Amino acid sequence: MRYCLIFILSAIQIYSTEVSVSLTYGIEKLGLDKYYQFNTKDSVRITKLKIFISNVSLLKNDKEVWRKSRSYHLVDMDNVATLTIIKELPPIDYDKISIGLGIDSTTNVSGALGGDLDPTKGMYWTWQSGYINIKIEGNCNLIKNRNNEFQLHLGGYQFPNYTYLETQFPAKQDKDIIIELDIKELLEKIQIAEISHIMSPSKTAKNISLMISKMLKVQLND
Amino acid sequence: MTKYFIISLFAVISLFAFSSIDSTYLLKPSHFPAHKYDFAKNSLKVETIELGRALFYDPILSADNSISCASCHSPFNSFTHTDHPLSHGIGDKIGTRNAPALINMAWQTSFMWDGAINHLDMQALAPISNPEEMGETIENVVKKLQNSKIYTKLFTYAFNDSAITGERTLKAISQFLLTLVSADSKYDSIVRGLTIYTLQESNGYKIFKQNCNSCHTEPLFTNGKFERNGLPIDFTLQDFGRLKVTDYVNDYAKFKIPTLRNIEYSYPYMHDGRFKRIKEVLEHYTNGINYMIDLPPQLKKPIVLSSNEKVDLTAFLLTLSDRKYLFNPDYGYPKYLLDYKAKE
């Protein structure tokens, strides 16, 4: 009888599966303000990294079985707690998870919003309406400007530069879902020395956003 | 002392609430189309409108606490800035565009001369952040408001708890702006069947309907669209209008069609304030259009008006003046609130 109780309790614990983001530089965990080797003899550091993850839903046989309401989550490297997107997924049967990278266009035209969407979070353009989906800032000695800075502010909610993207990954009940993004791979692919400043919606912003959504990988953990 | 302060403040606010109960600002004038603003997401409340009014008139929104919204949008000029072709900001900086008149905001879907702003709630962010206007950040504005005792109280009255956020700040400003309804001009009285045009105004109205109404459409006197109106480009400003927003070649040099309501008070005219008088504007449309620019169909055929016709048209345009709008006590400087704040 006692064993049986313990068994039930442990079974309940298994159900608290979470969704989180893991940001890396190559095989290392990414830390803010830390210098990393770039190419062979250059260095790079990330000083700011913010990403909106939104509209998380679960699917079974390509049919939506669950959707998180008001699902707009700002991952901010300055606050480790924000790396966890959902603390507990519902104990239902699913085989895929769908996540949105950025903010969809409907939300972009809905006026002032609160929580992570509050414009005080620094993810809203002021001179022109629209959310910044992804903000990556840092320094790299290859960039020949003042302080060797780069600033990538990716966003855009209007055609033809609509940058919001949804991606699906295989998932499994009872397994934690970890969404991985390798910043080293990103900086190499976009050739950061060539594109150091993006501050408004554009074709380049759209292409880089697409690149990032394709670079996301998922790891399922027990 | 604090208790006294709260009681007296509450008394003032509730007094105001009483005086506003029969105010028309929550209503849609019967000859107006449906509102464009979604009130379900920000339903009007007297206390929130009052908070918005305090914010509108308070220079706390600017980096050096010197410029308020009202600095460039004064009620006595139909909420624009006379004498200044281009808007002024902190440290005597001068912007690149004429401050537009704020009229009937609940019927607009895009804001600024180029429509860069897609929602009334987000409008205030632009002047707050523009280095040539208020040069501030919304993050810091919220911090300053959080440190103010009176604003903590005003936010509590408005939102039932004392949290001061960017969302609430912007929504409160929207609420005040939504109350700015001008529908009490002579034109409106005529539509309501309360009076009639003079012969001159009546002639002017006919000319208006033939030549102007397709863009400056009744009863709002704008169709809310963007057009090129044949103004020669001022290359000292390098302002190509909506092109910057949409990145669409056809939007080159297009600007928003402004309302003609209260045109008597909202001079100077055009996106860069280049014309001081209505006369100059009519001169532009009859003799000044640059036909080398690709024009909308309405302007392709030259507008020909005799000097008498111009006088008649002007007489009609003056029937759009709404003096009650200019001197509405509900729109004015909230002296009692900002006096309290000055004592903090």
C-alpha cells in the first residue's frame, strides 16, 4: 500500500514538463558580456539578447490539441528566469509543438498591451509602430565603427517585410522541451562584420529572421 | 496632511465627474460614421480621462521636463501650434514637420503625416522618444511617474490599483485624446437642421463638393488616405512622406490628408507648414500644383476658380470652425492637478 502511494506521487511529478530556451555559443552556454573566439583570431561578445517566443501550441497528428492563451513571452538574457517559457505543459497526448518567433501582425496593431508586451520592455519601435521580435547587440573587433558595435533589431509586421514565423518541432508527452539556438552559428552565417546595424523592417531583417527560425533545434529531455 | 490631500483631491475629481456626466464626449455625433477606435479594449472612464489630461499637459513626459504634448498641441489652436511651421522640442530643437491638429481622433486609424503609427495608443511614444521633440524614453517616463505621489493616486483612481505601467500611461493619454470630438461648427448645425448657409457659404459649399470633397470627405473632412498633392519637394527637409514607412515606390511624397475642421485656427498649413494663410493653400491648388509629379486622378485636371469663387469657398471653410471645441473646459489645462504636483 505504501509503495503504491509513492508510485502515484512520483507519477504526478513526471507530468510537470516544461518548455525552455537554451542559448549557446558553439558548445558553451552563452553568457552576457563574455568574450568568445570568433573565426580563428577574432573575438565577439553579446551584451544584449532578447527574443519574443509566442503562440505556443501542441499538436497531435497535425491537429491543434492545446494552445497557451496570451502566449507572448520575452526571453531576456539579463534575467535567467525568462529562459523558461512554460512551466507546466498539460498532461495530454501530443506529438508536435509549434512556437512563434516574434509577434504576429494582429498583436502588432492592437494598441497598448501589458506584461511582456508593455512598450517599456524596450521591444517596441517608437518612430514607427511595431514590435521588435529579436534584439541582439554586442561587439566584435571585425566591425569598423565606434566601439566595434553591432545592433540587430529584427521586426516588421507588414507585407512584404513581415518577419513573424511559426516553427514546429517533434515533441512527446512527459518530456521537457528545450529550444536551442547557437549564437556562434548565427553570427557566422549572417557575416556579422558585413551586417552590423539593422534598426528597421527590411528584406535583410526578414531573411535573418527566417535564418534564425531554421537554426532553432529542439532537444527532448526526461 | 496627507489625508487632507487625498480627500480634497478626491473631491475635485468627483466634482469633475459630475460636471462630465452629460458631456457629449462619450457620444458619437449622429451625422458621424462609426468610431474606428476599439473602445472594448480601453473603455472610457472619467478618472482615466482625467489622468490622460494631466499627462497631456505635463512636461514630465520630456527629458528635461520642459515640453508637454500641449506645447505643440494647444487647445486654443485646435490642438496644433500656430506660428511654427515645424514643431519645436527640448532645447529649442526644431523638427521636420508641422504639428497636426488633434481632432476627432476616435475616427482615425493611422497617425502622423506619413501614417507611421498604426494605433492611437502607440502615438505618444513617437514624440516622447524623438530627440527633436521630447527626447525621453517611455521607460524613464514610467519611472518618473512612479516616483510621483499624485500620479500614484491618479493611476489608482483610473485603474483601481497603483501599478504604473507603459500600457496604462499610453491608454490614459488615448482616453483623453478620444474625448476630443469637434462636431459643433456652423456646418454641423446646418447638418442638424438648426440653421442655414448664407448665400456666399452656400456657393462655397457647392465649389467644395465639386473640387475638394473627394479627399476632404464630409463629415470628418478627410478620407484618412495618403496622397501626393503636387507640392514641390522641399529638399532642405529631405522628407519623402509615406515612402519611408512602406518602402513602396508609389508612396513617394505622399502625406496624410488632414481634416479641414477648424482650419481657421490650425495654420500654418501642409506637412511642413509652408503656407500661412488659407488664401495661399487655394493658390496652390489652383495655380501652384507641380504637374510633373504623378498626381491622384482628382488633381490631374487643373482646378480653375475665379477670385470670387475663392472667397466663397473660404466662407464655406470658415463654417467648419468650432469655437466650443477650442474653449471646452474639459479639454483645458488641468490646473488643480498640476498645482498639486508642483507642490510635491
